[in-house]
Amino acid sequence: MDGGFTRAGPRSVARVLDLVARLAAVPEGVTLAALASAMGAPKTSLLGLLRGLAAEGYAIQQEARWRLGPEAVGLARAILSAAGDGDLVNAARPTLEALASAVGETAMLAVLAPDRRAMVYADKVESRTALRFAATVGDARPIHCTASGRVMLAFLPPPWPAEFLRTARLTAHSPASVTDRRALRRIVAETREQGFAVTLGEATEGVAGLAAPIFDARGEVVAAIVLAGPIARVEPRLALLSRRVREAATQISRRLGHRPT
């Protein structure tokens, strides 16, 4: 944020916080004139503060009205998460809808089951195409041969990933399923390095899946965002789709308050 805020001292800090609180109180936006009148401050000084907030994504101006920007929403979620009030599904829903619409494939939110024996779909937005991957919220999917499961194996802290890779029964769900432990360990390491996972027909024949990790305000992986569709349609676009799924995961993570150092 603008270094002028720091030099101005506590009074300007208080004014910035007051300004943010007033923007939060009027979701539809407020004019500069109305803010100046309500705060008893000159328009010129408030405009400088608003522009500083806008430069960092904490405020936006639309049709002469100022409102909170996406960074302010992410900061609010970070505060709520610290208080235990984070809402993963609500935070992810707009991104799922946008991703599915943009790429034409089914987008899903997957979480690790409480017993850590399966991945579970917590939300979904299906593709509108006739040939698509159809999922049901609450469906349980295998960990070892799904992109979302491999994301959990790659990014959750020890000791669970190592224990799973050592002891879990790696059942084949299709001829393409990886059931060799050494091969799976290599795949998990690659997933951690590249930041996303890809499967081609391993859990369901003919279906490709891509997934990337979603982190909360504490930096802990809490879910995966997944794209799924026919291999014939997905495989030629792997570079594009892997980038889009990572961008979507970052967007949701920021909404949850994640701020990587």
C-alpha cells in the first residue's frame, strides 16, 4: 500500500480503517461525495486513500461508486477463518461456475473424507455439453487414482501421506490405474513439484481429471478443485486446463484468506 499512509501516522491508519468499514457497510457502492460528507473529510484526501486501496485490490470504482475489492474480501475471510467461520463451499462456488463456463468441462470441489479413505465431492458445476463427466455431490472417489486424491497426498503434512502410500490397498479401477507403490510415489512427488495432478482414465475409463490444491488462511490444504471431462477433449488442452485449474485454486485460496509468504 502507498507509503504515504505510513508516514502520515496513526490518524491516517484510523481513517483508512474507517473508510474500509464504510465501504463494507454499503455493498452496492458509495460515491466519493457521500464518503466525504459522512466522514467530514476533504474529497482530495479521501480520493488519495481510495486510489491507494484500489492499487492493492482492496477497493474498486464502478460507475462513480466505490466498493470493496477482492483483496478486502480475502482479508475478511482470513479473519473469519481465524475465528473458525470459513465457508469453503461458498468461497469456491463462484470460481467453479466461472471455470466450468470458461473451459466447457465439469468443475468440482473435492475434500478428503473424515476417515481419510476417499475423496468426496463437496460441490460441482457440470459442463453444459452433451458428452460430459457427471458427478453427484457426496460421491466418494478413490484417493490413489484420482487427481484430487494425489493433490492431498502431495500437499498434506506428514505422517498421513507416507502411511497411505505404504499401507493402502491400491485397487485398479480401470486398466490405466496406477497400483505400483513406487510409481505412485513418483507421481505424488511430481504433483508436489508442479502444483497440480493429472489422471487419464485411471478412476473412470475415458475420463481425464486435473486438480490443484486449495489452501486456507493457515496455509493448510483443505480441498482440491477438479476439472473432469472426456480424455479426447481434455488431453489436447492439458497445458491450458492445468493453468486454468491452478489459477482457480489460487483464487479460492485467496478467498479463504491464504496469503503465501
